Amino acid sequence: MSAFVIDAFEFSRLKERREGDVPVVSMARLAAETVNTSASLHWSLQGGSDTLNHPQLIMSVSGSVELMCQRCMMPLKFAIESESILILAKDEERADEIDALLADDSIDVIVGSKTLNVLELIEDEALLALPLAPKHDVCPDNAALNDLMVTKKPSPFDVLKGMK
């Protein structure tokens, strides 16, 4: 994955906004989870600050990827629609303080840097949106499975009953 690096604190201070599309194939961890890597994800990143004047980034990622259904082992189209608020801290200690102060599970506190790789943030956001065990609501081709269930082999015990 080629790096797209920003100074996270300056980006937030200047309230910058960037957006674009990134191919799934360029994100190794996400590509490993998908069946087809030809898709791309749309992303946007908005800088700013929260009500307590902490620098923050608002990251959104959307698109569709194909995962493997864990029930029928066929491709499953999965829509990613994710948005996160990321509060920036100077170091881990400050991140823990801010996290305790906010006490809000919908907001993540991360350690910001002058060399924050945006593509890694996009990939992390997409991975967090994926289900642990993707499954179709109704698997598309259950015909083979239904045929196996309908065509029962005769039980060996039934054969023995017939010998009496």
C-alpha cells in the first residue's frame, strides 16, 4: 500500500478535508478478507475539533466488497458504510486521559502524529466494519444441499428390520 501521509494535528487545526477512492487490492489486510479484490472504497477525512477543543478527524468509508459466506461458501456482497470520530492525542498517556474524560464508546482516541498514514486509517475503518462470520440471510444456491437432505440413504437398521 502506498502511503498517503498527513500531519494530523495541522490537518485538524486547518479543518482540512480530503476524499477519494482507493482500490481494495492496495490494502493487503482487507484484500486477504475478500473474495474479489477488484472493488474500491470511497473515503473522506475531515479535520476539526470537538466541543472540548481536542483535535479530531472524522473518517468515513463506504463501498461494497465480496466476502465468503460461512454457511454456503459462496461470495457474499457486503456494503461498508462506516463513519468514525477520532480524537487525536499527543501520546498514549494523554490518549488514556482523554478517553476517560469523554467516556463515550462511539468516539475513538488515537495517538496522532506528523506522519499519519491515511490509507492505514481507511483500511482499519473498513476492517472494523466487516462482520466476524459473514453469512447470507438466505443462501442463494441451496438446491444441492436440499437434494442431499431429500435423497436419504436407507438406514442399515431398516435393512435389518426387513430381514426379520
